[in-house]
Amino acid sequence: MGAVFQSLGRTVLAGVVLIVILLSLAGTFGKMDHAWAGFFMRYLHVLCGVMWIGLLWYLNFVQIPSMPKIPDEHKPAISKVIAPEVLFWFRWSALATVLTGLLLASMNKYIGALLTLQAPFTAIGIGMWLGLIMAFNVWFIIWPNQKKALGIVVVEAAEKAKAARMAMLTSRFNTMLSLPMLYCMVAQQNAGL
């Protein structure tokens, strides 16, 4: 069992195997229809969203506040190793969350109602728009500025500091938006706003 937990890949694979076992025990494999596909797409959407918002909150509640406490000689470990890895998963989980959400809405034929905030999808439509704004910020503001701040793109020291501040402020903006976004996502299935 220890060998499973020594590797992230084997750990994730073990989780997938457990899902397959649960589906087998429940007799689900013979019942895979459109409704099941919609459920599974929702599961993938939530899974990607948990990773995205989890990393957003890690950055804002742990990494950013901890940086001033880290001695200068240890900061390269964050900026050269940890932060680039976090930002890789952060931006790709944001994209995966958006894509699975759009696929889910398309599969269930309410994408138009979401985009135009029509009843009875107003709450989840607002949540979707907040998520789209947040994903835009990840890809087009946070990531380009983080590349400068981390030295992936070489810039002058003043521009590096400015980029780090812009990335942090936009990340904080996304943290703020994450609260009403999550509220709207949950509110939709529980009587709306």
C-alpha cells in the first residue's frame, strides 16, 4: 500500500480504481445514459473547480502571506520550483473547469439560458459569468505577470515588482469573486439566489 502513496500518479490511479469499483458495486455500468453522462460531467466540473479554487486559496491564504516570513536565501525554492508548478495546475484547472462547465451546460441544453441569465438559471448563470471573468484573469493577467515576477520572462527589476503586484491584486480580486461564484453555483440547486 505504501508504494501507492509514494507516487502521485499511482495515488490518483487508485482513486479512479475506487470509482470504478463503486460504479461496479452499484450496477451503474448498465445504466450509463444521457443523465449519467450529465452527472459524470458535473463531477468532472466540480473536481476541476475544487483544484482551481483550492490553488487560488492556497496562493492567497498560504503562499502570498508567507513570502515575507521566508528568509531571502530560501525564496528561490518558492519562485523557481513551487510557484511555477502551482501556477501550471492553477491555470490548467481553470481552463478545465470552464470547459467542463460549458460542456455540461451544452449537454443539458441550457447554455443559452446561462449566457443570458434567464430564469430559472439566473443564479448559476451569474456564477458562470463570474467564473469566466476569473478564468480570463488567470490566463491573461495573472499568468503573464507571474511569468515576469518569477523570472520566466526576463524584465527589469521595476517591471518585475510591478508585475508581481498586478498578479497578486488580480489573484485577490479572483479570491473575492470566488465567494459569490461558489454561492451562485450552490444556490442554483437550492432554490436560487
